[in-house]
Amino acid sequence: MRLNKIPLVGARVEERRLSLSLSLSLSLSLSLSLFSLHSQFVGFCSNRMEPRVGKNKFRLGRKIGSGSFGEIYLGTNVQTNEDVAIKLENVKTKHPQLMYESKLYRILQGGTGIPNVRWFGVEGDYNILVMDLLGPSLEDLFNFCSRKLSLKTVLMLGDQMINRVEFIHQKSFLHRDIKPDNFLMGLGRRANQVYAIDFGLAKKYKDPSTHRHIPYRENKNLTGTARYASMNTHLGIEQSRRDDLESLGYVLMYFLRGSLPWQGLKAGTKKQKYEKISEKKVSTSIESLCRGYPSEFASYFHYCRSMQFDDRPDYPYLKRLFRDLFIREGFQFDYIFDWTILKYQQSQIAMPPSRAIGPAAGPSSGVPPAVVNTDRQTGGEDNRNAGWSSSDPARRRNSGPIANDGILSRQKAPVTGDSTGSKDVMLASSNLFRSSGSTRRGAVVGSEAETSRLTTTMDASPSGALGKMSSRITSNMKNFESTLRGIESLNFSDERVQY
């Protein structure tokens, strides 16, 4: 009997082994399945959390702006970890503009103060443009400085802005929407450089091969921003180079005055608003507009309005007007703008002062309490009549509290000489500049490739060229380093990008 039971026991043991083996196999299979599902889920989440564009070269980050054309995102170059601006436009949009604008940027590539295009293409349902990430617009900085800029800052900006317009014209195009929103400051070591953006309304005014100018026409609709539009644009005349420059003049007076006489006009419709702006602009004489400010600004407008439709502007003359004024005022071309001083003052509030800044950096009557930033005076006249709304990558808006002291006092020194070239000398934003003495020579990071030599930029020193500044760092300017690192350190709280 016992012998008969042995095979039965062996069978049961074998059965248990098979059962255990099957159980382990099923468990392992289930585990592998769960792991596979988990991996797929993680991958799905990763793709959902960090989608990539531009053939997977750029990681799409948070949304930083939007407009009628689409949306703007902060992006990152996957390989270099460098921040970029990514502009998306639905391919089904009624009036696609992104491809046209990308072509304009390609034509202008290599110019000083022109953002670099990293990539453009169509992926899925979107036209995608990847560009340099830039700093705040001049409108943002104007607001940051309590909506008024000093003569020194306006002249330093104006010199670069004329250069940008000249370069665009050299490439056979008109901008046709010159306004503060369409000029941005750079970031990092390019923080002192002015960039021209938003070419959605740009137009070719001559054939680059034959140099034949577009014909004179009338009864044209207003294209651009009414507040800064030229007189001829309001009159329905086809725009040409003279109109870009006249618009630039209005921008400079806007910075100096704080507003233009035709702002804030009430009207029922956009068309009526344009008509009121036009009437007010026509009735405001150049002398009235520029009253209380140096005569060079009136001379600038008289020159712009005296030009014929197809005249080539004398850009060196216009720059010389402002450079002579800059020299006569004894300013130093040190790239210390009003917002640089404001940011420095704010940094002194945040930290115990170690040593006082030298008097030549601008005497201060004390930093007044922070005030809420004034809303932009946009209204109907700032709505564009054609193309996109004011746009381009990487514009940071300032809507937070700001110090209410935006006027940088004059920094004077004995000066001689002049130069008429079109270079803008660019300085490292981390350099420190001497706050006292009559000479300023600074380390030049690089020269802008617009025309000729370093001597083409303003120099307020007795030794010659306008662009030379001291590279020595005085001890009483040590705290300036954080200020001069660039406008990227400004705290624009909502971090929106307006286009």
C-alpha cells in the first residue's frame, strides 16, 4: 500500500511545481506588462509636458504671449540649453503672416540689431518660427521709467534706431510700423543693443537688381500705427523711406515729452479716431511739437517732410544732428540709460549700501516710493490697420511696481570732434564704467557690422572718438555690475509678450 502511495505523492509535488511555475510566469508577465505600460505612460507624459518642435531641436516651454496671429512660447534649445522664442501660427488662419515674416528676417540676417532666425517650418497644424529671445521693448522701458526719458537716453537710442532703419532700407524694404513696441533691447552682453522687430507690414520699395523705386500712389489705406504715422500716410500717399524716418521722429518726441498731442482723442469708430488723429497732427506745427526741446528735433522733422517721394535720405546728416547735440550737451556715450540708473537705485534699496556711487552717474534727490506702472495709452490709434498686431518674439511686459524716478541727469565732460559713420559700439553689460572724470574708455565686446570703424560712434572724451570709454573699474562702482548685466534682470511681473 505504501508503495502505491509514493507515485501519488510525486504527482502532487510535480503538480505544485507546475502551478508555482505558472504562477511565477504569470506574475512576471504581468509585471513586465505593467512596466511597459508605465514606461509608455511616462513617455506620454514627458511628451505632453515637454513637447518639442523644429525637428525635436527645441523644447516648448510656457506660453509667454499671444495675438491675432497665434501664440508665443518660451523655448529651449535641447542641445545647448539656450532660451529661444517660439512663435506658432495655425496653418488654417485666414491671413497667415509667419512665413512672410520669416522670409524678411532671412533677408535681413546678419544685420546689427536684427534677431537671428533659428528655425522655420510647418509641423502638424502650425507654422513655427524659432528666434532669439530678446529683452523688453522700448515701450516697456518707457513705462518702467514713469513714461518719460531723459535727453541723453533719447539721443543714445535715436542713434541706434536710425541705424536700424537705414539698414532695413539698404535691403530694399520699408518697415511701415515704426513704434516703441517694435524696438527691443537685447539680453546679456547685448543688453545695450537696440533690435528692430516685427516685419509683418514691411514692404519692398525698390527692385534690388534694377533699383527701380515703387511708383507714387494716392488713396492708400493707413498701414501701421496711427499715433506714429507720417503726415503723408494720413493723407493716403504711398509710403517711402521718408515716412519711416518721420515716424521715428514721433517716437523720439514721445519719449521726450511723455506723450504726443494727438493721444487720448475720443471717437466712436476706428475710422473716426484715425481722422481725428490726422486732423490734430496736421494742425500741430513742428515748432509747437518740439517747443521746449533742442532745435535739432525740429530740424529733423523739417528735413523728413522736405524729402521727395523717392529721395534717398541723408542718414549721416540726421545722425550728425543728434551727435552734435550730444557733444554740445557734454553727455558721455556710456550706455547707461535711464532704466539702468533706476535698476541700480532699486538694488540699493534691497541691499545695505557699501559705498556711494560717484556724482557723475547722476545726482539723486532720493528714490521716491514705488508706484504702480501707468497703463499704456494705446487706444484705437495703436491698432494696426493691416497685418498682425504689434509682434515679435521675446518681449517682456512690465506691469509691476516701478520706481518713480526715470530721468537720468546729465553726465558731462569736455568733448571735441565728431564722427558720422553708422556703427553702434556695443559694450559688455557686465562692464563697469567710471562715474567721475572727463574720460571714459570701456572694453568693447564687439563692433556692429554696419559700416566702418569704432570712431563712428559718439565720444564725449577729449581724446577723440565718441565710442571710447574707460575700461578701468573704480571701486565706488562695484555695485553697478549687477545693474549692467542686462535688462533681463528687470522684474516684469506678468512676463507677457505682446505682439
